[in-house]
Amino acid sequence: MEQDIIKPDNPPKPGSQAFSPLGCFLAAFGVTLLALCKLGAAMVATVWAASKLFGLPDFMMYGLMVLGAFPVLWATAWTAGRAWHVERRLAQHLDVDTPVFRLGFYFNRSELR
């Protein structure tokens, strides 16, 4: 069974879409907050389970949690930049591009590629 992609005859007017700077910010903020909560919870659960499994003292567990916070914060910052970049591209009726896994890539640019 073959399906056809239905496209409108005329593209929608830019003002008729629900994209606004506030909407883009809220969508990007929601994704960023979700990434922070999920990654943070996964890191804490992993460190806690490993420290209990290996019998590490509590001060070592807390030290590992502090060390584990750095990758969580890096991934959260990258997610924030990527989400804002994607929302801006969608607001301009562009396709989503391939992600670049460098922290400063999405923060040092003023125009879209």
C-alpha cells in the first residue's frame, strides 16, 4: 500500500503559525528542564547503586555525585542550545539539521545555517 504525502498548495503565512519567541523559549526550556531532571536522576541512582554495591563510604558517594554532576550539566547546556536552535529553525519553516555535539556550537552563532 503506497501512501502519498499531502502538501498544501500554498505554504502558510509566517504570522499564521503558533511560533513566537515566547513559544520557542517555552518549548526549549521544557526540553532542557526534562533533560536536567532525567539525566540528574539517572546519575544519582547510578552512583548510589554502585556505591552501595561496592560498599563505598558516604563521603565517597557524595564525591562521585559531584563528579557526576559535570557531565549532567554539560549535556543539559548542550540540550538547551540544541533545543533553541531547533525551535528557531522550525519557526522559520526550515528542516531540522544534523546535531553537532560540541558545547559552544549553538551558542556562538547569530544566524541559522
